[in-house]
Amino acid sequence: MRTLDLDREANKLNYPSTSAKTLQARAHELIPGGCHTYAKGDDQYPISAPGFIARGAGCRVWDVDGNEYIEYGMGNRAVALGHGYAPVVQAAREALANGCNFTRPSPIEVECAEQFLGLIDGAEMVKFCKDGSDATSGAVRLARAYTGRDLIACCDHPFFSVDDWFIGTTQMNAGIPEAIRRLTLSFRYNDLASAKALFDQYPDQIAALILEPVRTEVPHANYLSDLRDLCHANGALLIFDEMITGFRWSNGGAQQVYNVVPDLSAWGKAMANGFSVSALAGKREFMRLGGLYHYDKPRVFLLSTTHGAETHALAAAIATMKVYSKEAVVDHLHRQGLRLKSLMDQVIERHGLREFVRTIGHPCCLLYGTLDQDHKPSQAFRTLFLQEMIKRGVIMPSLVVSYSHQDEDIELTIEAIDGALRIYRRALEDGVNRYLVGRPSEGVYRHYNRPETKA
């Protein structure tokens, strides 16, 4: 494996080539935002970041100019085994050779359902779809149909769906009627009283509470089970969004770790190692309403996606789940994440930056925080850190590891972090603008674009 260029002082910013910039400009002419996921947008990265990734292998990626990087984030957490993971690719290739979509169901749909439900405690039925928004919005519709209520309460987590019921709660709510926005409430994580207050304020009106069972903050003792009991006492359902926690916290998700079975749960991302597969799972009592053999309640148009059961994607999911069943994938994610956190914390301490740079969250799904001289979260310092890591051959929007991240990759990453934090220390003393090239990145949820966002 080639050692990345980590000459911390002499290394120059490696700007995208003229051809890469031409491709970038063309992308913005043809695609709103220049890409198909806001988290991958140009406004989320420094101007020196690679505009496009051409290929990946394991935890390494190469941009269109041929530059090699160690990657963290792994396709927005969708790739947990590694890019181009051979058993998964082979399974998808074999299925694809026989056709990917038919006018009637394929046997692989039953096989994948059995494989999936065998991993998820308490889930009795599953419906496959293509992305997380499909699954969470399907859960919301099902809860409303089952309870006959309109209101949904979502936890104060950053994202649940692209659909109106959630995006209407953000600053980026243009195009969503006010009447729709009023149907979604919010409660605070780890604060049972805030959820109880909603039930008191809107008696017999809330269909479900939806939350990620764990994010950066560990749930307080009995919080998740108490929240489930509170929902049931008030005639509402509890929905877990396991998009991120699923296939990272354990083979059966965070609900298995904390021994709390929700009524419905949404899955995706890592379950097919980057292939487009998501799932809505739950108890038969609720899921059956989207089926053909119930007569006591109205039919629910639950999920009906032309591409939801593409054979090659389901084959990839089956292969991925088999790897999880046979190999200690989750243990590896925890171990390498913990190693990365421990070594990074040591470097932070060595540079005297403990009050300005922080590692956050669970080892298998780490984030980091960047603070300015006033100890406030700073997009400018985040962009500087990203810039300096990219300069040293590491793309690090988060600290998310994969099954392919080995000790050597962690060691090279720590060397890069050491160099990047040396610049961070100087920026705190001299001002971030002296070291940041171009404009800072911005948060996705903003009401208007700002001209300075453009590179």
C-alpha cells in the first residue's frame, strides 16, 4: 500500500485541475446543487477539496485527477465494509446478470426479508425501499393510519426525511405549506418531560414519536423504554430511525444494544454497503395495514416503489448481512473508532487544543467539533481543518471508520491530524482567515444562499 504524502510543512494545496473544475461547473449547470445529496455539496467543503471521486477501494478513494485519499465518512455512513467490497460486489453482479426488475416479485425478496428479520429483534414484517426518507415517511404514514391522528413529534436530531413532514421544520422550508408544517412537533432527546408536555398539550392528537435511539449523546438509563411506555400510555407509536445506528452499534442496531423494541423502525445506509436499499420494519399489527389480508382498517398505501426490490441491490444486502453474521464487523468498527479517538485526543492534548477541537459520539460513528477563539462552533475552523486534512491526503467530514480501516490507515491519519492541528493552533493565534483559502463551508439548512458561498 502506497504511503500518502504527509510532508506537513512543504505540502501545497492540491486544487482540482482545470478539467475537474470544468466538470464541476457543468454539474451545476445540469444538477441543482451540483450533486444529488446536499451533504456532498461544494458548500460543505473547502474550495481545495476534490470535486469528484472517481473510484474507491477499501477505505481509499481517488479523485478524477488521480489523487489518493484515506476516506472517513464512507459515503455518508452508507459503506461500512469498504468500497468495492468483493463478496458484496460479486453477489450484486451475479444477480444483475439475470435481470434486475420484473413485473412480478422475485424470490430474492423473500430471501432478503428472512435474512433481515432474522437480525432484528421484535420486527415481524419488512418492506424494502430505496432511501431513508422512503422508510421514515412510510412509518409516519402507517402510524397516522393506525392511530387515526395527524400530529407527528420528531426529536431534535438533524435529519429524518426529505419529505414535507420533516423538512418543513427546518430553515430550508420553501415550498412547504404552513398547514403541513403545523403537523410536526418537536421534543428534546433525553428529556422525557419535553415529550410528556407534548402529549399534555395535544391530547389524543399525536400519532407517533420518531427519534434516532442514540446519536452523540448516550440515552439516560431507561429513557428509551420510558419513552416507549409514554407513547403507548397515550395511544401513540414509537418509531426508531436506525439509518445510522443500524449495522454499526450492533448487528441488530441500537435497539438491540439498549434492549428496547420500537413499534416501527427505519433502516438503510450500511445494510447493503452502499447499494440503494432501505427498509421499514415493525410489528405485524401495524405493518399488515399495508398488505392485502386485513379487513378491519382502511388500506394504507404504504410503500410502492418500482425500484424498491431490485435484485442486485437485495443481493448486495443479503451478502452484507451474511458478512456481519459470520465476521466481527461491529467489533472492528468499535475497536478502530476507539483507537482513532484515543490517538486523536492525544494529539489534540499535545497541541493544547482540548478546548477547541473535540471528538464526539460513539467510537463506531464518531464526529468532531471545531471551536473558535471564543469557544463557539465555527464553520471557518471546520473548513480549515478539512482543508489541511485534504492537503495531507485524508478526506474527513467525520471520523466514521469502516471494516476496511486498518491500523496503518489510522496511523497515517493521526500523522495528518498532527500536521493539521499545528495550523489550527496558529490560526487561533493569528486569525483563521490568514490560513483559510477561500470561503468557509456552511450548514445545509439555511433560508437563502449567500453570494460568498460560491467558490
